[in-house]
Amino acid sequence: MFDHLPSPYGLVRLGVAPDHPKIKTSIRVYEKIAAHEDYAFWGNVTVGQDVTLPELQRHYDAVLFASGAATDRRLDIPGEDLPGSYTATEFVAWYNGHPDYRDHEFGLSAKTAIVVGQGNVAMDVCRILAKTVDELKSTDIAQHALDALAESSVEDIYMIGRRGPVQAKFSQKEAKEMGKLEICEPIVTPSDLELDPLSQAEYDDSGNQNAQRVLPVLREFSERPSANAQRRLHFEFLKSPVEIIGNGKVESIRIEKNRLEGEPNRLKARGTGETIELSAGLIFRSVGYRGAPIPGVPFRDDWGVIPNDDGRVTEADKAVPGLYVAGWIKRGPTGVIGTNKPDAQATVAALLDDLASLKPCESRDSEPLQATLKERGVRVVSFADWKIVDAAEIERGKAVGKPREKFVRVDEVLALLDK
Ligand code: NAP
């Protein structure tokens, strides 16, 4: 298993919110697999940069890509890249201690923050902005993020969805959490929950079970008397950002009101032409992740995935022998951790079916690959190395009452291993 970072576990370590520790227990399954004598971890190695695909194929009969979705979709609106407008991807990676994002800074001195999108990632971003340091300090949130959030001036958070409450993608559990925060109250305008006939049909139809679970939570929020809380999370529906405005930095956002069109369960947002401008100093775009290409590997740029036929990588609709794909880079950035289990099983079944017909690699001895990487100045981090880092992180965490204090720079990890 090759990883760009000197740590395993990808999104479980660096994407799952720090205040959702239960989800991270899936790491135990991976630890069991890693204990198998035929498993090897090659951390701190970037495939396509430190080692090419043909070099890997010299030593392995098959290569399976499970590289996820490392970038984000764009809104394609004017002002999107103004300072003060960020992607959820960056913010999530930053508060989780991803080394590539350690030095990012976010304009947390703004009083109003806008989060575009209504998925579970948008919920994570809103919750981290809404929580106090006390609510976060005993999680594994990176210390640099906790320090910056302690100075946050954010008072109003607007979570903006382009469609209605029935089409919101966040789950019930995540919605409920928003009603239990220390200094932040959820605000839902009651009239926003009066459904148009198409949404009502969608709601009544069991096809949208998420809405049946989420809507009662939103209804309960809409009936709450104001708590005059220090922070407010405003749920906004049927609104699309059309322009981010500012002179050198974000000052406001222009939003167009939408109506819904089409078939229930496939309703689309259409602009009404009516716009409003909302002052805000901080914007997070949380409209979905996007896969990134790997040099030498087929890639569908329009979908942000590696083209495949049920896990077999394809090029011009033909399977490329020995190349496989699983997870978000196979099917796009949707679904929870558990969704990847049947997805990976299907890919591995395809690999096992092909096994007898695969062209064997030149040499199964991977020692020469270790030597090549060493020559290139790449310090490969093994699973035994990772266990040393893991233990050190847990020890550092004990001192500050956290489950772990992550190392947030690759240099720090390598210095620990080679001292
Ligand atoms: P998501 O669930 O697909 O949500 C993306 C959101 O962005 C949707 O509300 C979508 O609206 C909106 N959107 C897309 N394009 C837009 C545009 N051009 N303008 C305005 N809004 C736009 O994706 P995600 O939140 O990134 O999450 C990815 C996956 O990880 C999901 O399956 C999620 O459940 C999972 N996840 C789970 C957890 C958890 O279990 N706690 C935590 C984090 C992530 P439309 O619906 O209109 O397209």
C-alpha cells in the first residue's frame, strides 16, 4: 500500500471530523489487515512522482488505485478565488492536521461566514465554526487549528443550499447535533419548510428517506424560540451564489433565489432572476470533492474519476490489464466509509477473476524499488515506522487531554523516526 503521506488511513485520519471519533474506529479493521505478513506499507511515497506506474508494474502483477478525491468541484462564478473564499477541502484538511495544509490561513476575524452546499462536509465545516474551544479541545483536532479557532470572531454562519429542505444531503444525526451546541443556535425560517407541490410529492414518496428523517429536525429548529445565542447557524434554501464580491478580499456574496423544476427525486434548481446581496468576510465552498489524475493512469476529466468497468480500469472502453480502481476515484465522491466496502469487494472480485490471465511482473522482489527510492532521496515509512509515530502521537495527546496530538509536518515525522 503506497501513500503520499507518512501515515496510513487517508480520509479516516484526515477527513472525518475530529469530534466524530466513533467513525474513526474503522481504523482497527485496517490494523488487522496490516498485521498480515503479506502486507507492506510504503508511506511518504507519491506514485507518479517518486515512482512511476511502469516502475511499480515491474514488481507487482496488478496495481489498484484507491486515491480518493483530493481536490474539489468549482462553482465557476466570478470572485471564487478572492482571498477569504476557500474550499471545504482545504479547511477540513487544515483542522485535521494534513501536512500539505498546515500553513493555510483562514479569515476567521470575519463576523459572518457562508458555507455553500448542504452535504455532510458542509455540516462538518459549520459545526467546527460553531463550536467553542471547550467543545473541541479533547478531540484530535490539530493544535494550530484549535489556536486559530479560539480567536474566531464568527457569529453568523449561513449554510446555503441551491435546492429545498427536502433535497438537503446532510443526514439526520448531523442535523440533530446542530441543536445541541454550547453557544450556537440553529435558525430555520418556518415558511422555508412549506413545501412546493413537487417537493411534497418527493417527501411523501418513500424514495427520499433522508428527507423524512431530516425534515422533523428542521421543523423542531424552526419552532424554537430565539435563545439569543452568541453564534447562529442559519439554514438557507433555494439559493445559489452567483458572484463573490470584494476589493482584494471577500466582502459579500450575491445570491439568486431558485425554484425547483422537473421530476420528484430528480428536481433541479432554476434561477428566478431575483438576487440578494449578503455581507460576509468568509466563504467556504462545500459543493463536493473531485478526483485528481495520476500521471500515466487514464482519467475522465469531466467526471473526475479513473474510467472503469466495475473496478477494471478502462481506456477507450477497453480494460487495461492489471490496473484496478476502488472508492471515490472509481465512482465519484459520494457515500460514507461503509459504502466503500461492497465497492472494494467488487473490484477485488474482478482482480481475482483476472488473476490467472494477468501477465506476471518481471520480479516480485521489491528490494530494487526500495533502493531506487533511496537513491531518489525518498525515506519510505513502513508500517512498523508508523506504529512508532502512532505511539508518539498518542503520548503527545495524553499531555493535553486529547486522544492524540498529530504530527502536522512530514519533516517532524521523519526526524522522529531517524533520531
Ligand atoms: P454531497 O453530499 O454530494 O453534498 C454536496 C452539496 O453541494 C449538495 O448540497 C449539493 O447540492 C451542493 N452543490 C453541488 N454543486 C453545487 C453548486 N454548483 N451550487 C450550489 N450547491 C452545489 O458531498 P459532500 O458533503 O462533499 O460529502 C461527500 C460524501 O461524504 C457524502 O456521501 C457524505 O454523506 C459523506 N460524508 C459523510 C459524513 C458523515 O457520515 N458524518 C461526513 C462527511 C462526508 P445538490 O444536492 O443540489 O447537488
